[in-house]
Amino acid sequence: MHKDLDKKKCMDMFRQLYLTRRYSETVVELGDKGFIRGPLHPGIGMEAVCVGVLNATNDDDYIGVSHRGQAASVVRNSDIGLLFAEQFGKKQGCNHGKGGTMHFNLFNEKRFFELDSEVAGKVPIFTGVALGCKIKGLKQISVVFYGDGAMSEGWVHESMNLAKTLELPIIFVVENNQYAVTTKVEYSCSAKHLSDRAKAYGFEGIEVDGMDVEKIYEAAKDSVLKVRSGSGPINIVANSYRFCGHFTAERILNLKYRSNEEIEEWQKRDPVSTWPDRLVREKICTSQEIEAIKAAAEQELVLAVEFAKAGDLPEPQDGLKDMYATEYAGIPRKGWF
Amino acid sequence: MKELSLVQAAREGLNEELKIDTNTCFLKIENDLNKKENRAAGNSDPDGQRIVNMPKSQATIISSATGLALIGMRPIIELSNTEDIYLSFSALLDQAAKLRYMSGGKLQFPITYLIIEDDERCDFNVLHSDSPYSFLLHGGMKVVIPSCAYDAKGLLVSAVRDNDPVAVFLPTRALGEVGEVPEEQYTIPLGKADIKRHGTDVTVVATGHLVAAALSAAEKLEKEGVSVEVFDVRSLLPLDREALEKSIAKTGRMVIIDDSPITCGFGSFVASTVAEEFFAHLRAPVKIVARADVPVPFNRLLEEYVIPSEEKLILAIKKII
Amino acid sequence: MREIRYLQATAEALNKEMELDGNVIVFGEDVRESLRGVTKGLVGIYGENRVIDFPISEQGMIGCGIGCAISGLRPVIEFQINEFTFFAFEQLVLQSQKLRFYSGGKIKIPMTFVVPGSGARGGISGQHSDNPYSFLIHGGMKVVIPSCAYDAKGLLVSAIRDDDPVAVFLPTRALADKGEVPEEQYAVPLGKADIKREGSDMTVVATGHLVGVALSAAKKFEEEGVSVEVFDVRSLRPFDKEALEKSITKTGRVVIIDDSPITCGFSNFVSAIIVEEFFSCLKAPVKIVARADVPVPFSQPLEDYVLPSEEKLINAIKQITGGA
């Protein structure tokens, strides 16, 4: 086990993995029951990437997570009730009901957000954050997550070029879950290994097993040290998999882009099972301690959902508020009389 | 007071803001060396860190300004031509203009986009001749267009100090307009139009360099007994609806002259506002003199045919008097 | 005549055009599996060379489309989400729209952009709920929005056969609507509006799914003795000014209901035409019911508040007919 991962840290990482998984499953259930509107994009199977990387950062480093990155909220110890309330459209939610699923913002409170749901949209934004850290001479670094599909977007390449030319303190983390909706990564990515792309831009690209939280942590810890010391950007490609569909609607769409056998093969390496198995096997903790963590997590979920259910829907007229920080009469225009 | 050109005045306002507000930073996208003298680019480099030369990746640079704003900076970006707006459309209107709202008002993005509209003239690149501010209006972004040197400095300073994304367009055909400009830093508030000439028979609503065309037309028409009020919009969004109402209530007739394509352009925004909210004051149809819905052609004659002009304005006024 | 769903009608139109014209090809993301339903089964019939999945590089995809179009093919490009308009804006408005003009009319760019499920789907928030057609119209592009299954099939056929770039927006709230659709291939011409309901007291100019909303409002007003004419725009650009003139001359009162933000939106375009060219026919202000100038918020009461609705339309009609 990595030297930094003592018993407390290992158990905490299990708590984060388990709570994130149960959070995602609960969101799907609540969506089916009608509490949460709109399509949902859970990241079931991919939890290890976010957990591994974020445990290697400091609490004040700036993080841009992908639309499957709810683990960030758990790792940063933000109240997940705020996420549920937001998804219920309540004004107590972290975006006051305006953002909803895929748009969590906890930037001022916990230095991370999901907010921008454009494909790879956060990559240039967090490149800008890294530029700001450099201009202001801050110690913080910027970490941005995106998927294998998003890697094909033009501005990802522009950002990587920019980050190296200006020697910015940023880590680009690719959550390669093998598919962009239904398109296989081998089809859409011309490079043999996704990490080759960073090399083309002149900086280090590391490939790591995205189902092994210790390996991810190790790669991230090294990278964070290097980037914080001013050596420029680094790219980590975590090879992972999503057990669920791209979004919940996929269950009724009858898409045939992958086989059940393939899903089952990957499920054997589910970090939410393999990590605690390993901790018990290596006698880092006991199975009773694992059960206790699970029970506490379930309780946390129950309270979070209750908080969301008890919240209030916003007033309709609030739909016209918060567009501008410097307000002027007459804007935003209403569109009707 | 001193005499400066519009672009010099803007440059002065910008450089001073960079000095006095240490949260500002200036991003320059690699510029055409030929156009150097026209750039409002900050020449001062207050502490060697806050002016950054960026490689030509427009979309990413404009999006990175959103990131700079996130951690508390006040970025100003100069776009060297209007094509940059198209390339960074997503960064401008799907990110900067929306994210504050989507965060429930918790974040703010005090960004200034300084766009020096490239030459419409036929000796320059036709693909850089567009006038794209109406796109930004549709996306809810604040837009200002000064018509003279005095307004240029004041509006730019206000734009920088505003806590939302603001696009400042300096129209090519007004860049060289010389006028008196105070030495000290001052602001002209957004949302305030300026009546550049009072009149009673017809209101001409004009933007940017077309204000001068309107003033010239007004002088000519005065000799024919027509009293023209020239309404310099200055701030397209937020629009000074109070001043607009006051003017149309007085004259009852309106012509809008604007340099963006007519369909869904700024002209149609003003016309429809009047048609809905100030209809009772109207005594005649509202006329719009704008660009035709075509790209700007290379040949000079063709170009003159499709863009708004003083002659077309005078014709339009005469139709409704 | 059989009744089929709007989405099915568009799929039928595309399939048949591919059969009739070997130059028609389809680009998009996940179009082989067909996430959105318009391209379902096409790769099995026409092969991988004519139905191509692209990586997530919208600018590149549109650029490739332009290249194919210039060299004689007829690409139909599906936007998986409405916001592709933003990503690929330069290629759409600067390149595909202008190149023909700058070539002096020598090259043609027969492209079709299909946006299935445009507009607010409910709970998908600010960056996935746009109706960005007003941007395209301002950029000079031809745009059509069918309101019913019959028009959907016919307009898509016309769009594909048109030799210029045409954007076809298929509103999310109309996709499941059923309607009578002929089995054979037919074209509904661009530039022709359709009076979906004749009336004499006022005109409601509506686009997309809001035509259905207008028809519903019209029915309510009929019971109160107000006769509402429902003008289905169909083709936003080229716009049927002749039909608009005919309608306004008859009624003298107009409300425009449109699902894009009000400022510099399609609603402003129509209003400006009316107040400029048909002013003398007007008996009342030109009313607009459009989206507020904000992104679409997530929470239901907020989302409902900012979008155009039947209730708002009814209020607007009452304001200019003096109630009823």
C-alpha cells in the first residue's frame, strides 16, 4: 500500500467510494419515482478516478469535475443534501434550483464545480483558472476531469497547447470509460494510447488503471507534487468503465453498442467491492468496520434525501433573478407582458 | 482635456484601469502587425504579469477568461477581428453569459471583451467584415458601442468595472474620430443613451459610426425644414428604454440606423420594442436602415450597396415625414 | 390516411431521400446506433460509407460536411444536442453560409442540419434547452420548423433538396405528436407559411410546437366570440411575407409567439416587418410572447415561468382585443 495511505485514509476512501455509488443509485431511483426531472447521467463504476485523484489534492486546489463526478462532493465533505435539493429543484439546493443535475456549483465553498455541462467545456475554463493561479502567484493548482469522447473537442487540444506554452499548473484527467455514448474510444481517438496526445503537446501523459483507487492515488500524488513545483501541466488517463448506460433513458432505447459479457467482465473489478475486499484481506481493517461505514453512509443518504424533500420550490418570478451581478432596469427582459 | 482619437481614448481608459485595479489582467491574442497602430492594446505592463500574449486559440482563450474571473480576476480580452466571436461563440454565449445564472447567482464573471471591428473596406479580408453584436444581444450579453472619443473612454471604464461580461465594440469607421477627452478616469454608465442632437419631427436611433452619419443627415434636413433628433444608443443592452420612450413620445416618428444585418438585428429589437410598448406614440411606420442580409462583398460598389449609409437614412426619413 | 408520429415522419423522409438520391449522406454523433431516432436503421440499409459517426468534434464535422457538399455530395448532419450551433458557429455562419456568396455563386453547398429535440425538454437546464435558430437566421441561414408530422416530412424533404444550407429544427414537444402523413415522398416548399386556422379578429403568428398552443387558445376564444387566425410560420427564413400581409390586412391585430429569447429573436424580426411595412393595417400594438432573456432554469416553476405558454398567449390576446 502507498506510504501515505494509512488505515484512516484507506477507510475514508472506501466511505467515499461507497457513498458516491449509493448516491448515484439513489438518484436513479428518485428519478424513476419522479422526484428528479430530466435525463440522469450516473457514473456507476467510475468512482475510483475522482476519489483517487481528489485525495491527492489539497482542499484549496481548484477542481472541475465532469458530469459523472459527484464523488467530488463526497471527497470534499460537502453536504450531499445540497446536491439532492438542487436535483429536486429546491431553492435550498447548491444552485438555488437554477442549475439542476450536471450543473452543481460549490466553487466558492469548496473550490470545485460541475457547473458547465458542455462537452469538455470545463477544460478551457480551468486552464484559465490555472493561468490565474500563475498570474497571482498562488500555490494552488487546477485539476480538470473530462471523458474520452470529450478529448476530441478542439478546445481540449488548444488548452493542452496553451497549458504547456505558458507552463500552467494544471492536471488534465481523462476518465476513459471506453465509450462516448455509443461510440467506442478506438473509433473516435486516432492515438494508440490516449496518453500519447499529451506527449504530442510536450508534456507527460500517464496511463493508469481506473478501477484501482490506490494506483490512481499514486499517479495523482506524484503529478500534484510536480505540477505544484512549477514544472508545467500533466495528463493522467484513467482507464475505467461505466456499468450503467450513458444516461438513464438508455434503459428504454434498446441500444446495442456493447455486450452484457463485456459489462460483466468489468464489473468483476468494481472498486466499490474490490477495495474493501483488499482492505479486509490485508488486515488493514475488519469487515465489521466496513459494515459500520456502509451503515453510516446509508444514514447520511437518508438525511440528505429528507433535507431535499423538505425544501421549498422557488418562486416562479425568481426565474428572472441572478442573470446579472451589476443590475440595470429592464434587463433581463421578460418576453411577455 | 486633450484631443484624442476614439481608439486612443479607449486605450487610455484601458491602461489606467490596468494600473489602478490590480485584479485586472489583459489577454492579447496574437495580432496582425499591420494593424498595430489601431489596437487599443494595453501598452503599459504594470507589474509584468498581468498582460499575457496568447497563441491563436480564440475559443480557449475566451473561455479561459471565464476561469480567470472565477478566481477573482477581472480579465479584459482584445479580439482582433469579428471572426473571433464566431470561433468562440460557445465560450461567450453558452458559458460566460449563462454561468452566473446557472450557479443561482453565486458566481460572477466580470469580463470585458474589446472588439475592434475590422475593416469593411474592400481592401481587406472579406471574412473579417461582419458586425456580430446582435448575436451577443440575443444571448443576453451586455453590449456597448461608443460613437466618439469621449464616450469610448467612459464606456470602456464602465465596462471593465461592471461585474458581468460586457462586449465593447469600437467601430472601424469611427476609430479615427477625434474629440476632447478629460485626462482623469471617468465612467459613462451603461443603460444611458445620449441625445446628440435635439429635434422634434423624427427620432433617428443610431449606433457607433452611424451617429455621425445621422448628424450629417440631420444638418442637411434642417435646411429642408425637418427637425431631426439624433439618439446615440451607446448602450445596446441594457437599452435606455426611458430615453427611447421620451424621444418617441416627442417626435412620433422613428428611423433606426444600425450596422448589423437587418433580420433579427438590433434594429428589429428597437422596432419591436416600440411596436409593443410605445405604440400609442407612433404616427408613422418605423423604418430600419441596416445591412442587407448578405456578407460584405469585395467590390467597392457592391459593398456600398449593402451597408447602411447617410443617403439611405435620408431616403428613409423622407418616407415617413 | 394512416397516422404516424412526427419523429417517425422525419425518419421516413430521410430514408426515402437516401434511397432516391445516392448523394445524400448522413453525419453525426451516434447516428449509426441512432440515439435520437431520426437515423435509426439507416446504416444497415445504406452502409457505413453513407452513415458516418463522428468523434465529438463539431467544427470538424461541419467542415467535413462543407467539403463533401462542395464536391457534389448532399450531407445531412444531425446535431445530437441543440448547442452544436454554438460549438460549430464559425463553420455554420461564416463558412457554410457565406462561401457560395464569396464564390460569386459558383459553388453550391447543399447541406441540411437536423436538430431533433430542440428546445426545453424539461429539467435539462440552461445549456441543453436552447432554441438557437434566431442566431442562424441572423447569420443568413435558411431555417424551417415544422409544427406537425405532415409538415415535418415535407419540409425535411425540401430542405435536403434545397441547394443551400438549411437548418431543420424538430421541437422536442412536437416529436411524439401524431398526424396524417402520406406514404409517398412529397415536398412542402420553403418560404410558404400555412394558415392552420382561419380567423378574422386577430392573427397569432406561431412557430413549432407553439402552433398547437395557439390552436388550443384559439378554440377557447371562439367560445367567447373572438375569431383567432393561427399563422404557422413553418419557414422562418425565407419568410412568407405575402401571407403575413394578407393576414394582418384582414385582422389588424397580431400576437407573435416564439420559443427563442425575445431580444433580437425571431419574434423581433416579424414585429419589425409588421411595424415597418404593414403599419397602416395595425389597430393595436404588436404583442410578443417569447422566452425571457435568460438561460432555461432547472426547477419546474422557474422553467415554466420563463418559457412561452398558452396562458401568456391568452393574456396577450386579451390585451389587444380588449378582453372578450
